[in-house]
Amino acid sequence: MTPAARKALSVVVSLAILGVIYWRVDLDATAAVFRASHPGWLVASLGMVVPLTLLTAHRLQVLAPAEARLSLGQAVSLTLAASVLNVVLPSKMGDVAKSWFIAERGRVSGALALALVVFEKAWDMLALLAWCAFGLLFLSAADPLFWVLAAVIGGGTALLLLVLASARFARLAFGALGAVLPAKARAKLGALGDGWAEMQSRARQAPARGAYVALVSLALWFLHLLQIWLFIVALRARVPLPATLGLAPLAILAGLLPLTFAGVGTRDAALILLFRGYFGPATGAALGLLATSRYLMPALAGLPLFHRYLGAGRAAAGPQAPPA
């Protein structure tokens, strides 16, 4: 299947899921939820996109090798430009484009630049899973299933931490993955593994910076989940914050599945299903629309920057392929 066909299929799947949702959920009821929402909390929650973008860019700047000479302004531009691709590529793969832009500047190798952004996404996922496990433990008193989910997600968090922190474990993980990949993909994975080892080596040389990145990642995802909780508050629903810490990440993970267009549909359905014990489908559908706005707002802000980076990249690359 061609990329265009896959993209068309993802749009069809998203529209089909949304069709089922709004066939079951009264549109007038959803509109009424928005009309009854608290305007102050709504503006405040949507406005959190700005500090979240700045903090994400700051983490990228801290993680970047010194020779990349990445300023905060450049990191913000890269983050916003990648947000454009995240809307159209599955599983937030648009973030990988940041490695192309960083390597295109010619100060770091393509492998190291790719390892940098994958390293960043790994810290992102680690923090999200950690908060999810914490929130699910809070919910486990009501349903033992949440305790099981917390144990599984906690185990995944530990494994991901080992891949980030242990050079030996990372080599084993890359080796195991390479054993099941075709030869062409195996070569690219080997380059990523080399860059990953260098990122780990640099992290060991500056342990304080690694600890700082971990704290920033935890703070960043707490603010992301706090934003979703504030959406709920703005919609005049009542959900304990710890419950949101456990349930909202599951909906976000559902949106990362490469089935739909930018997670639209799967994320909405997951929010309605997971929070059904706290509010009705109409409020869940409204929350899904607000959750989608978290991705659309940075993407719209990044459109002019994306075209600038794309034009600069084409001019610099000429007939050459982008750095691998």
C-alpha cells in the first residue's frame, strides 16, 4: 500500500469512528456542553499550549549536543514545525523530522540527530507511562483491573528506563529488534544504535543534566495531563486529578495507534469509554474535541515555520537525500 493510500485509509477510519460516535452521541447535547462551559477555565486550559510548547523546546535544547548550538528560539521553531507533521503522520512520527532539520545544519551527524529526537521521545513516553501507572494505582481500589494495568505499565516504564540508562540493555534491545527486521531496515537501526550509544555516553558524562531532563519530562507530562483535567473542569464535570492522571494517558496512547488520522476517532472513543463513570457521552465527545485542539493549535502556529524549514532543507540538500 502506498503512503497516499495509507493516509487516505486513516482518514476514512477516523471519519468512520467519528460517524459512529456522533450517531450515538447527540450533537445538540455536545453543543449544549460547550455552551454551558466555563469560559475562563476554557481559555486558561487552551492557553497552556504556550508554556507546554516552550517547555518541550527547552528540553530539546538541553538534550541537544553542544556542537548543535541550538538556541531556545530554534528549538521552539523545530517543535512547532514538527507539530505540523504530527497532524498527518501516525504515532507522532513528525517529531523525527526534527532530526533532519538538526542534521541539515551540518553540525551533528544524521545518526546522532536521529538518536537525539528518539531519545527525547523515549523520555516523553517514560514520563507519560510513569504518571499513568501512578494514576491507575489511585483507581485500583475501585477496580482490580486498574491494578493489573498499573503493573503492566509500570513494567513497561522500567524496561524503557533501562533502554535509556543502560548501554548494555540498549545493545540487547537493538540487537533483538534488528534480528526481526529486514536487512534494509536493519542498517538504519544500526545507525540509530550508534547514535543512541553516543547519546548515552554524553548523558553519563553529565549526570546532572540527565536528572534535569528526567524532572523536566515528568513536569511536562504532568502539565499536559493537568491541561486535560482543566478541560474537564471547564466543561463543568467532576473528575479527581489522580483519576485523570491514570485514564487520560490511556486515551493518549490509543490516539498514537497508527490506525487513524492524527489519532482522531480512537482518542475520542477512548475518552468517552474511559471516563464514562464520571460524565456522559456528550461531555466525553466535547472533551475529545478539546483534546484534538492540543495538537491542532501548535500545528497551525508551525505552518509558516514548517514551510521555511522545508524550503531551506531542499535548497541545502539539492539532489542529495536527507541525512539518515
